[in-house]
Amino acid sequence: MEEAIAISTGAVTVTLCFAFLLLALTRQITIIDRSQSRIREKVEAARESEARLAAQSGLLETTLEHMDQGLMMVDAAGVVAVCNRRAIEMLELPAAMMAARPEFEDVVAFQTRQGEFGPSPESQPDPFDLFRDRRCMSGGGQRDGAGSTQCHASGWRRGADLR
């Protein structure tokens, strides 16, 4: 009889252990399902956000390419981050060079080689000094090397484009 009680007690204990294990597994599966659901929601939100940003980026790119003004933006590292079609036309820059996102220094060097800042680089001030001139940046003062560029409140313009 004692043996039967011990076996019964053992069987009940094992059954209870399995029940607790099953309960713990069920809880873990529920937690995993909830986590997966939250992850799916976040992935979907990220995809929607990415699609909105892509649409806005496309709209901005279209706007930049179709505006009448030339626009060039140089980042803190000195790389030309943005240069629209009109800026390329106005400054007579090679489209392939600008598509490669060159350093601004390379753009100025190209323009210097093309005689943009005057007949000979030796007779002209350093083009970087022209761009760094605080009086020009604030809209005061006017400088032009050989009549090819002038400083205006809106920035540097080529002589042919001054209106």
C-alpha cells in the first residue's frame, strides 16, 4: 500500500510539473507572439515612413531640377551634396563630375582651369578667398576678379548671369 501511495504521489508530482512546464511554455509562446506582432507593426510603420520619405525626396528632387535658379549645397566635409541642373548649366560644369559628388575644392579647381576666375590663375585672387569673404556672405561689398564674378547678397554670380 505504501508503495502505491508513493507511486501515486510521484505520478501526481510529475503531472503537476508537466502542467507547470506547459503553463510556462504557453506564457512564453504568448510573449513571443505579442513581440512578433509588435515587430510586424513597427516594420510596417517603417515601410510606410520609407515610402513617404521616398515620395517627398522625389518631389524635392523634381523641384530642384526644374527651378530657374542654380543651387549648390556643400556639406561640412566640403563635398558637393546637392547641385541642380541649372547650377551645372550656369557654371558650365561637367554633369558626370557633379554626379560623382565631388569635393567643392575640385569644382573650384575645375573652374580655375577653365579660366572662370580670370585669364590666368596667377593674376587672380584665390577663388576660395572670394567664397570665404565675410563681407560678401553678409551681402555687403562687391568684388570681381576680371569681371567674371560679382558678389551679391544672394551669392556669387557669373558676369553673364547678372541681372
